[in-house]
Amino acid sequence: MDSSGSLAALLDAFEEPTLIVRLGLVDLANRAARALLGEAIAGRDLRLAIRHPLALETIQAGRTAEVQLAGIGAADRPWRLAVSPIGIAGTLVRLYDRSPLESAERTRTDFVANASHELRTPLATIIGYAETLAEPGAIGEEMRERFGATIQVEARRMLRIVEDLMSLSRIEAERYRAPGEQVDLGEVIRIAIDHAAGLAERRGCRIEAMIAADPPLMRGDFAQLLQLADNLIANAVRYGCTMTSCTIFVSLYVEGERLQLAVRDEGDGIAPEHLPRLTERFYRVDSARSRESGGTGLGLAIVKHIVERHRGVLDIRSTPGNGTEAIVTMPLS
Ligand SMILES: Nc1ncnc2c1ncn2[C@@H]1O[C@H](COP(=O)(O)OP(=O)(O)OP(=O)(O)O)[C@@H](O)[C@H]1O
Ligand SMILES: [Mg+2]
């Protein structure tokens, strides 16, 4: 292989679009660059190959430089363009895709905005009611009691949001640390069903458990797995018990080297357009109803992170009018 052949092979090893430009022409373009800018780009006049004015200007200057720009390839795809002179061979031009970075950044800013909004709403109510309570003789005894009760409800709600957020960040921080306990998932499910018993009774809802006899122990985090089961069962009771008498089915199966936990309800179900978004933080299908029942919209985000830490898969299936089923499959070790 001649030296330009081996240089081409070297450039092809780079994942990011990479060019060598010399004397105003595209001397070499790697595979990624050809995919982005067109197969026929090698040997072309640079001005025809890259029509982006800022990119062109930066490359033609021929000095070490970096710029951020959008509009090469797809219209709004963000790039970092790096130019490095490489002596008589010309100028090396690399394009780094910034979309993953920008989308992570967007997720972070959205999250901060959502969390602030969620906390601000109850806080505003608390301040309003507290101000009225602080005015001497402004309201009668009965109103005072009502205002006091509302302040408590809203303050508890804020506390729940903060606790859920702390829990979420703890689970995220442990993401790469494999859980080390030997857990009986059947036991976890029985405890979670116990936790939900009061709420289920108030809703006139029966919980039916089908738990494999003596399931093998799985390597996991007991507290997190309980939190997972609590969340799924609470959701089924809260949103899946719409009739006066209904049943929730909680099952645990052993499938080879995996355990499968499923929670199914007979409620109204969830429209398909909501399904992919359910595990987003603060996402609720019907925020008024969820808020009324004390939901923060963080439950399934927490579940998703716990499942990921256990190297498992979460699948939520639902047919409107026909109930919802959340299925978690996790390896034993
Ligand atoms: N079994 C279900 N049937 C119908 N809708 C559901 C079901 N489970 C969840 N949802 C919908 O998904 C939304 C998100 O659920 P998630 O558990 O993340 O939050 P939440 O229940 O509102 O709050 P939290 O779990 O933090 O108390 C709920 O608000 C509800 O609209
Ligand atoms: Mg929930």
C-alpha cells in the first residue's frame, strides 16, 4: 500500500468525519465524511464540498482552530469543527457530532425547570395560606383549621418530591456498582403487597398474588427491589382500580436464569402515545388525577433506574380500556 493509501486507511479508522484539505481541494475524505458530505467529495474543490460559510472560512484560514456550528448534513445538527495544519500534507479537518452532548444538556435543563416548577406550586400555596393565617383575626376557627390542613398536605407533598429526587440521585450514583445481596424476590413482593393493602382496601381493590414456589435467590439490592415493587403495585392500585370491585394480579415467574415480575391491572389503560414517556421524570398522563392521589411523577423513573442497575428490562404494555401490565425481567446474577 502506498503512503496515501495507508493514510486513507488511517482516516477510515476514525469514527468522526475527517478530511485532509490541500491547496483548496479535498485531498482525502474518510468513510464518515463521505457518508455525510457525499461519496464524490474526494478531489473536489473545497468550496463545493463544504458550503457552510463559517466552516469554509475556518478551514481556509489553515490555522489551528475550533468552532461550533450547525447545518452540515441535517439542518440543525450541531458540530464542533477542529482544524489542524499538518505541514506539507495540508490541513486536517475533523467534525465532532455534538447532538448527544446537547441532548444530555437539554435533559438536564428540562429536569431543573420541571423540578423547580413542581416544588414552586405547593410552596406558593403554603405561602398564601400562611400569610392569611398570620393576619390577626382575618379568618374564623373553621377556616383556620382548613388552611392549616392544606399547608400540611402541600408541605408533605414537597417533602415527598424531595425524598423521591434524593432517592433517584442515590440510585443513579450507584448505577455502576453491582448490587451484592442475595434477595428472595417472592418475599419482596409479599412485603410490597402488604404495604399496599390499606390503599387497596379503601379502593375496594383485591390483590391476587401468583408467586413461584421457592424462587431462586437473585443478586440484588433488597431496599431498591422493594421500592420497585411498591411503585408498580401502588400505580396499579391508584390508576388501575377504576371500578368499585377490581383485581390486581402480581406474579413472579422463573424463566431459566431470569426472574419475571409482572403487575397487571384491569383499569382504563394508557394511550399508546404516552407509553414511551412514562419513565421520564415528572411525566404524568393525567397530572390532575395523579397529583390528587399524591403522585409526583417520579415513581416509574425510579423503577427504570432500579431495573437498569439490576441489568434488567422494564416493559409497560397497555391497551386503552383493557388495563395495564408492567413487566420487569431481571437476571439472577
Ligand atoms: N397502571 C397504570 N394505569 C394507568 N396509568 C398509569 C399506571 N401506572 C402509571 N400510570 C400513569 O403514569 C404516570 C407516571 O407514573 P409514575 O409512577 O411515574 O408517577 P406517579 O404515580 O404519578 O407518582 P409517584 O409514583 O411518584 O407517586 C402516572 O401519573 C399515571 O398517569
Ligand atoms: Mg407511581
